[in-house]
Amino acid sequence: MSALISVLRIGHRIKRDARISTHCGLVARAFGADEIIFSGERDNNLLKGLRKVVKNWGGPFSVRYEKNYRKVIKKYKKRACVIHLTMYGLSLEKEIRKIKRKNLLVIIGSEKVPGEVYHLSDYNIAVTSQPHSEVAALAIFLDRFSKKKEKRFRKAKLRIVPQERGKKVI
Amino acid sequence: MSALISVLRIGHRIKRDARISTHCGLVARAFGADEIIFSGERDNNLLKGLRKVVKNWGGPFSVRYEKNYRKVIKKYKKRACVIHLTMYGLSLEKEIRKIKRKNLLVIIGSEKVPGEVYHLSDYNIAVTSQPHSEVAALAIFLDRFSKKKEKRFRKAKLRIVPQERGKKVI
């Protein structure tokens, strides 16, 4: 059985993060993760929107809410390597080599990540030490980790046929 | 002289896109672009916020607004290769090899990109043919194009010292 990649997005705020969190979910799916778990404020529209994408564009990809992010980390830590993406961490380039091909829990935060997350994680990894975006950090991490292999989605209703110009969806 | 990389974000809407556009700007800077140009609604807070990041974290990186995106594309087309990032385009993997090391204008859209953009561009490139995020698409494209080399920023007031755990900023 191949390794499972889970993403945990902590500190979601309905008003401020709706779109960024949606992008995090879409990126997690598109770049090969198996699930995303949101903590922070419960946002049913966010969950519903992402599940609709899975229904239309294929899966498997699971989307769920869990109030207590600490519980998620502690549970996953038993069977997965826990990686926290933060601009304050060590360089992706060096750290990614240490990560074995096993189950992963990849944590991305919002504005302010509680200090304990740095300590509960096995690796604190910086996708550049510059301020940018958790959406980008997640995409780059998954892209590098998967070695650019694109995931094949099953049960998709929609599929794009790549075009030089214009759009083609079947 | 080395090539200039410019990013054009079209169709910005103040209310809906404020944070996503900010992330686009931060990603453009962090992953080695030289400037970002926003079109759509003029959003002074967006420009101000990004310029503050450049002031604190270093540059050079320029941020500006241009009402008419068509004018920008036509002007840049004379001296740059115009690349439109879209899920409907051809695969990044294959297309990126065709792009020579010269000036680039990288276009990212919001929800709906006018059809003419597909025709004004030299390349329509898909960073996966799955729905995800212009923030992620831009990051992956710049990361691949720069071959993972991190940019050195000048005149920074703040700099992170990578840590295994915790935060250190000098």
C-alpha cells in the first residue's frame, strides 16, 4: 500500500480565510494529497465547495473538519511523519531528503500559528525564508515530494483536454 | 544583463480578491520575479501592503497598477515572452523547455479570463489540468523556471535565521 498524504489547515476563520482555505484544499487535491482536515472555525460552505470539486473532477480526496487540531496531530504522529510548513523553519532543499516515503501529515497555518505546533512537528520546513503564501508553500512542497508525478483522478465527470489556445472540457 | 520576470494579475476585485492578490504579489517577489502589475479594480491597500513587505524584507521588487491589461500585454510582447498560466493550457513539463532565458511576462487571472488573453499570449501553460489556485500555479512556474535558485534580496530590514524549532528574525 502506498503512503497517505494528509494536510491539516489550522486556524481557519470563515470571514477572512474562506478563499485562501479553498485554495489550500484545491492545491492539496491537485498535487496529490489524499485528504485535507480543517480546524479553526467550522465552515460548512468551505467543506461543501471542496466536496463538489471532488465530485466533478474526481478523487479519491477527502475533506473534513476537526475542531481540535492538537488531537489530529497527536493521532497522526503515531503513524505519520508530521511536517509543519513555516517560513521560520529549515530549508526545504535540505530537509526534504530526510523525509522517508511514508505517511505524512503536512500542517499549514493561517496568520499566527501556536508555538506548540513547532514542537509537536517532526520537521519545521521553510519553502523559502521569505513571507509569501501557505497555498504556494503547500504546492511547492507536494510538487517536490511527489517528484512532479501528476496524480490520476478517478470517477471524474469533467476532464480538461490540454489546448494550445482556448478551453476544452469533456 | 539578466532577464526580467514580470507578473501581470488581471481582473482584481477589491472585495473578493484582496487576500489572494496579496498572496500572488508575495509569491511573485519570493520566487524571483522583478515586478507585479495589477489590473482590474484599483486597490491602493493592496499596493501599499505589498510595498511595505518590500521595504521590510528587501527588493528590488516593484508593485504597480495599470488599468488596461491589454496595453501591458501588447507593450511587453515586443520585448518579452508572454506566458498565460491556465488549467486549460498545455503541460508545464513540456512547454517550459521551449521557453528561452529571456524577459518574461507571466499572466495570472482571477475567476474568468477574457478569451483574448489566450490569443495574445505566446504560451498557455497548465500547471496541472486540475482546478486549484493561481497562487500555486505562479509559485510552481517560477520555482521550475528559476531551477530552485533562491533570490537574494537587498536592503532588507528583516531576515529570518532558519531554525529547527521556533522563530528567529534579525
